[in-house]
Amino acid sequence: MVIDIINVFERKFNKFAEGTNAFTTRFFRDDDSAVGTLCFNSFNVEFEYRLECGESVQKSCLCIIVDFSKRLAYPLKCMMYDIIGLLDKYDFSCWLYSYIENEQRMELCFDKLTEDFSRIYPLLSSAAQNPDLTEQVSKILSRNLEVSVGVDFLEELSTEGSSEFESSEETVDFLYGLYFGFQTDAFSSDEYRDFLAGDGKKALRKYEKKKRRLEYEERLIEHIKACDHIEPILTEEYECLKDGLREYRGTSGSLPFFVSWGLLFIPLLALCVIMYFSVVALLFRNCEYSSAFEPYNACCCIIPALIGSIAAGYLLRERIYRRFFKKKYRKMMDYDAIFNPKKTVRRMRVFCYLIYVAALIFVFLAANNAVSFNEQGMNVSRGLFDLRGSSYTYNEVEAVEKAEDGSCTVYFSDGESARLNEFASDEDIEKKIIPIFSDRGIDTVTQPETE
């Protein structure tokens, strides 16, 4: 699916580039990203698509980056949001499209992006001839960099002889990457989605709560306050951000995990319980008594069954989409392709299998965590990872003390002790364990309750 989206992006970019006055064009692509560059006299314009973008969960984003570096001694790059206020302070077009889920949406979003860019290009081309533009852009970027990255490296870069970054292109690219990631988050947010949809009041409430706001967001707040009514910026066919956030948080996000939990928890719990008692029967087959056989000790199987059923939601999500969401199946699979690309699928599949292996190991360790008795003596396991446990003959049992509160403790000649209530209920201790000690001539002493 991602390859198909990039194919459409490449085709649309090449066709658009033919109608521009760029003196040269370049296009670079790999498995999950692509950049198409238009080279003009004073600046370059990069149409960029990335599957993985932003600092959190943003996916499949298309945007424009303007590069003024060719006439400067330092790199000066910005997204359209940084400079649009210098070109047209009343322009609030969308310059970043997130959660593009299929080829059709890419076609629509690219056409809308190039339509807006074509309208702005004459202003950009004219302003780029003016040296004041780069100075103004630098001021805006400096302010935004301080807010987002926490360091104004642009000031260092633009000051002759004072740049600690001057010899490190990788460092500059890294910091610009952080900044563009911050911007991607800002313009793939709930508040920006509300603004694009025309819900100015809701957007304003959310923007005013933000502590770190970009210069464009400050201008956007002023615009909302100045207008009695905000018209929607995008119509429904371009609302990939709105649909993407809804799908990520809803049916294509957490819902498959809840469905798999509801459907598979009981079967997996039954399987874990069967495995638990199979291991117990194998480990304690020759014992006179083992607390591991008590049904309530099998409750430990709830944990691996719960985790395993949730993990199954990832492995079985396609079947869940097809079975329970027939009308939305195609749409959900489109979003699944961008939320779970092939690299992620391979990693997550391995992770899920590791979860099941860990669950099996946990069941085995839990089954082994018991107190058991045979003809020669008793064995006490002091934790999940105490595989061998501690074995004692009945002659090594110093005393068995039972407190008024029902707790029962066995003391051994080596100074160690074992609290039997950690392994069995009070009733089972009284009816099944105490008689074993009595048969071996070991009396149980009841300690009086202390005040």
C-alpha cells in the first residue's frame, strides 16, 4: 500500500514539475519515503512524503519544505507554515496532510497542495529576490526553534566564525529534523483538526492550553479571536487528518485488541490452565501432597491468558476487520497498512511470539512454585525462579507454629522458615498439611495472640 501511495506521489510530482519554471527537478524515493525537489534561482521547494514522521504517532504525511540555503552561508529551511504569514497574512491553507491512507487520497491531497502552492508561488518568487525575506524568515525560525528544539542553533549558524555546528552537517540535519518533527506534531493535532473543520471555539480552547506554541499558531489564535465565524478550510474529501485520528484511536487502533481480548481470553485461559495442571502432574506425580494441585493456584494463568489474548489482536487484526467490520473492511485495511508497515509488522510479529513464549515460561514457573510433601520430606519453592526449591527431611523440621490469625509457619534446623499460607489456603493447611506433620510425629504449636 505504501509503495502504491509513493508511486502516485511520484507520478503527480513529475507531471506538476513539467508545468513549473524550475530549471531542474530531482526525485528521490525509498520504501517508505520520497522527496521531489523543484530547483529555482533563489530557493528550492521540496515536496516531501514520509510514512514515519513527527515525534509521536503521525503517519503518512505530505508537506512542502522551502530551502533558502543556496544563497546563504548557512542552511535555512522552513515549512510553509513558517513563511506563509510573510507572503499573505490572511492565508490559512493546509500545508501538511497527515494519515494519507491510499492512492486516491494522495491524488486529492497532492492536487490541493499544488493548487495552493501555485497560488502562493508568485508571491514567494517575488519575495525571495528581497534579502529582507531571509532575515525575516530567520527571525521566525529562531523564535520557533527556541520553542521546539530548545536551542536557537540558527543564530549560531548565521553568526560568522561563531558556529560550533558549522563543521557538522549531520548535527544541523538532526536539529532540523527535530524541528520539522515538532511542526508535524503541531499540525497533526486535535486542535488543528478542529480549526480545519471550522470549529473555531473548540480549537481556541485547546490552543490556549498549549504551553509551546509556534509563531503560526499564535497568529492562528489571533485570527480565530478576530472572526465571528470560521469557515472550514478543507472539505470532506481532503480531511485525511480527521479520518486518520479517528481510525487510529478507534476501529483501526485499539478496537481489534479489545475484540481479541473478548473472544480469546476464555479459550486461552482454558489452555493455560490445562498446561498448568499438566506441568503440575508431571512435576509432582510422586508427591503425597502438593499445593500446586489446588485449583485456586491456577488463577496465575489469568495473567498470561490476558496478555496473550491482547497480543493476538495484532496477529489476527485482518480477520477481525473482515469478520466484524465488513462495511469498513477496505478502509480499515488501508489505515492498517500505514499504521503497521512491513517493517513494523515483522518486528511486532516477533514481539508477539516472544510474548507467547514468555507466557509458557511463566505458566511453568508458576506451576513449580509450591510446597510439596513425599515420604522422605518436603520441598519449598521460594519464588518463581527457584526452580529446584529447598528440600528438607522431616527430621530437619524444628517446629510447626500456627498463629491465632490462621497463619502457619514451618521452621527448619538451618534457620530458614516457610510460611505455608503463601502456598495454600487456611482450610487446606488444616485439613491436608497439618495431618502430614502429625503422621510423622511433628506436633503443631498454636501461638497465643499477642496484644
